[in-house]
Amino acid sequence: MYEPLFLYLHGFLSSPLSRKAQQTISYWEQKGFKKSIKAPRLCQGPADSIDQLKAILRTYRRENIALIGSSLGGYYAAYLSEHYNVPAVLINPVVRPFEQWENYIGTHKNYYSDDMYTVTERHIEELRSIYVKDISHPDKIMVLVQTGDQVLDYRITEQKYLKARCIIREGGSHSYENYVSELPMIFDFLLSRIY
């Protein structure tokens, strides 16, 4: 049997130190998958992040890979899920970030470190280049959104992932409140699709 890989992808200006990332890692460790859960610190640009993630994924068998992505990490996870035909759980995912990123052009500080992140026009085009118009395997996608997301309109996400398993929770926020209570369902969904 091959070692599985559960890859947690953080969002824009976030990191593997975020609450969701740490809760995910902790839950996987409790379930006996300490070696299998990874939460890499993503590169600055979308193309560099995707290259970084593809390099990680190439070292595993596709049948043993599962993804979890939050916000922009959800956008990356949707692309990688489609590209590699692997299961993914998307948490308040960005659907079409290239339409909103002009508002973010400039330099921003990471929420968890003193690192600075500069958004450029090139990044917008990189995001556009990995857009997945139609999901080929909706049975491999689960989406969790909260209606109180102050950054993204959950209805756009719901429409995009209409054929996937889409769970809408009332209230909440973009950071996805009470995420820890969703971890058993996330774990079971992903595990059932790689074993």
C-alpha cells in the first residue's frame, strides 16, 4: 500500500500557521495520518505556487492524493483536482479571482508573518490561465461555504459547483467559523475517495 497525501492549501496572505491549517493538521494526526498531511507555505505568485504544488504531487501516486483548499487555496485545489483527477474539499473558495485581483494590485503584508506580497498584472493572467470552466468529476469535489462570507458571494460559488457536493452553512465569515466541526466530514469524504 502506498502512503496517501492530504495537502492543505492556504489562502491569499495566509500560511500553514493559520487556524484552519493547524486544526486540519491536528485532526489528521489524531486519526493516525501524521505523515500524510502536509500544509506547504505557498509561493508568492500563482504560477510559482502551482509549479511548487505540482512538484509535490509528482512524488505521489494520483490514487493516493487528496486536497483541501481555503479561499485562493481552494481555487488552486480546484485546478489541481481537475488536472490530476484527484478529490478536493474547497472551503469558501474563490471562483474567478482574476476578476477581482485588480483591487489587490500592490504590496500586502502576510497575516502570519512580516513577509510582504506584491500582486502584479502578471499574477492576474496567471490566475486566468488556471481557471477551470467546467468540473469533469463533480463527485470528487466537496465545497463548504458560509453565507456570512464578507469577501466572496457564496451564491457564485454555489452556482459554479452546482453538480458537486455543495454544503451551505448560514452565517459565518470568510475564515469559515466553526471549521473544526466540519473536519470529520472532510476527512471521511477525502478518505473514501482515495482508498
